[in-house]
Amino acid sequence: MRRMKCLSGLLMLTALSPAYAQTGTQTLQKEVDDLKTTVKELQAEVKELKSERATSAQQPAVTAAPTTSAPTTPSSAPAQQVATATTAVPSLQVNAIQMGDGEASPLPPQQSVSENADSASRVDNEAPPTNPDLKGFIQIPGTQTIVRLGGYAKLDTIYDTGAIGYPDAFVTSTIPIPRPRDDAGNFTMQARQTRLSLEIRRPTVFDDSLRFYFETDLFGGGAGNYGLRLRQAYGQLGNTYAGFGWSSFADLDALPDTLDFEGPPGAIAPRQAGIHQFIRLDESNSLTIAAENPTSQVSAYQPVTPDVIVDTVHATQHVPDIIVALRTEHTWGHLQLGGVLRQLGYTNYEQSDRIVAGGAQLSGSFKLGPSDPYSDLLMFAAGWGKGIARYMADTDGLNLDALVGPDGKLHTLDDIGAHLAYTHYWSSNWRSNLVYGIARIEHSPLLSYDAYHDANYGAINLLWTPAPTFTAGIELLHGRLMEQNNRSNDDTRIQGSVQYSFIK
């Protein structure tokens, strides 16, 4: 009987055991689900607090570390899981466009040896097509200021088949005429293009971004010297620029991509002190009004007359050069129409004169084909004027803006400068450029027979950029100079270069 009772009890316990087991499992699963919900709520609260703190301090975006999975057992500590899940490692590089409240340029991206377009001032402090993402900026801890150290080290190996007056750059105006008897070739190596730049950006209380740019290279002194030279030093608050840098008459996005430092003889790209005011007309169009440092480059009538002595003719400046440029930018490229109005003057301490001069330039670039990631580009510029020789690369410094005639009056000279360039991308790492340019000063009876008249320039290159910070290439250049009496001489140059960019 007792055995029957025990057997009955055992059977009842066996029948009830699954119910008790199922109830225990459900209870445990509910506790786990509650813990998961609690952890998620804590993670959301911490994330919100961190977001509010970052916004108030305007800190750069951070890269979050991979989060751990939610706890699966009651023994896991929720606080410890939350701390692990929200651990973040700040990135040194910041989004400069967001930090500076700037905008990305609509221009198609491109590569450039000179990196001149990187340094150009732009409406709303836009990013250049050569660095559309404004990479390389880091934030100064505890501030809203971001900084980028830029520039590059560049070695040029140069061989000229004939004589030229300036071996470090292909300046066609220095080709000797007539051809010298000792017209042997010349080989040189130099690193004078090496440059260093510092760029600073930050938001301001005026709801406009502030940009400061400083740049130097090693072209100080004469040929072969490595003197430090200031290239640019300016500040731009919103759309107001003040300092020393590229003239607003220049169009840096239309200049060809060459290893040669000088570029086409008729290129308009001087650097000078000035004040620029950008005016945003709409999403694609802008207007620039500028007042820039005037430099009258004048000389006396040749041959010298008793009334006007060359050594006593001194250029004078009385008002700044006034420049107006209208620009439109799109994904297909851009167009720019600029004009300059000048007043030239001179004195020889017995008589003086002033005259109005000026000119215009139409320039632009066109995207050819799809971007993958770069597209072929067609770039051009054509300028004409009276008394603007100092704005052109080849004639700057030759005192050909105007001449003092026998009557003591100033007479401006007609100037023409133009270039056409085509950039072809063989791949994302290989590209070539084909360039042709001219510069011309009118025939004038006031000029001496051996004065500058005409220059032609051609260049073709092959460039390899396997990494953003490294470029190597070879370039073939040819130039011809003609004097007022139509005598001429030419030179051919082969140049190879290796360049290491600091930040790309």
C-alpha cells in the first residue's frame, strides 16, 4: 500500500514538473527583456546628452567605437554595458565645411601640380575643385578654430636645348635675341617651387566664416637662390577679403596644370595687396568688386630725346586699380568675365602726366565627359587691354604699360594675352595636359627695335599621381620670342619633376 502511494506521488510530480519549468523560464526571459529595454533607454539618454554637449561646444564629429551586444544574463551590469557601448574615439580630422559654415563648390573636381587653386579666395569661402572636401583640417582643442598645414616639396630637373635667361622657370621673355654664338644646352636641378602654407578657418559672431591664409616659397632672390618669399597673406571674413594674394582679375581655375612654374606668357595671375568684396547674386552667380595696389610700369621713348631722360622717369600712382568680375559656376564648369580700370602716371621732376588705362578678360573651364572620379577639362582665357602689361606673366616688370613720348605725354600700349589648355585623364592616376599660349605688345614707333613684341608658348606633359600626396611627371615645352623688329629666337625645354604634398 505504501509503495502504491509513493508511486502515485512520483507520477503526480512528474506530471507537474514541465509546468513549473515553463513558468520559471518565462520569468527569467521577462527579466532579460526588461534589462534589454533598460539598457536601450540608458543608451538613448547618454547619446542625447552627448549630442547636446557636442552642439553647445560645437565640437567636431566623432567616430563611435563598435558597441557591445545587450546583456543576455541577469548577472551583467547595465551601467558597465552602457559605458562600453557609448565609448567614442575623437577623430583628429574635422569637417571643415561644417565647422566653418562654408559650402562645397559645384565645380567638377580636378587635380593640380601647382595647387594654386587651393589658395584662391572664393565667394562664401567655398572649397576649391582641387580639394572639394577641404580635407586635412584639425581642431585646436577647446576652440572653434580649425587649422591646416599645407604645401609641398618639389624637385625640378630641367634641360634647355638653347640659351635662356632664367633657367629656373620657362620665361619666354628672357630668351636671348639674337641667338648667342654659344647656344649650348644647359642642365639644372632646383627645388625653389617648394612651398609652405598655413590656413585657419573658424565661425564668427557675425554668422560668417573667417579664413586666414599664409603661404611662402623659395623664389626669393635671383636665379639659383633659395630665399624665402611671401606668396600670400590675407584674411577673409564672410565675403570681405583684405590682404596680399591673387588679384581678383585672375581666374585660377582656368590656369593649365603644368610642371613649369611660369605657365603661358599671356596668363593673367598677379599677386598684390587689395580689398575684395564678393556679392552672391544667386546659387550659381557672384560678383566681385575690388580695389588693388596700383603699379605703373612706364618707360621713356627710345631713342632718348633731350626732353625726356630715361633715368629720371619715375612711375607714379594716385588711385587704386578698380576691378570688377562676374562669375558663374556649375557642375559643367565655370565662366568669368573681369575688367580692370587703371590710372597710370609718371614724373621726371620737370613734367608729369597721367592717363586712364584698362582691359578685360574672359576665362573659364568646361567639363568634358563623365567624372570617374575626374573628367577631362577644357580651360581657356583671353585678355585684351591698354596699359595692362604688368598683369600678364611674360611682360610684368618690362615697363610696357605705357611710354613717355617726345611730347612728354603718356601713351598706353595695346596688350593681348591668351591661352588654351586641355586636360585628359587616362585614369584616376594618370593625366596629360596640352597647352598653347600667346602674349603680344603692339608694334609702336615709340618702342625701341629690340623691345618685346610677341611670344608663343606650348607645353605637353604626362603626370602620375598614384597617391594624393605624390606626383611625378615629365613635360616638354617650347617657346619663341619676337622683338619689335621681327627678329626672333626660340628654346625647347624638357622638365621632369617629383612632388611630395604635405596634406591632400
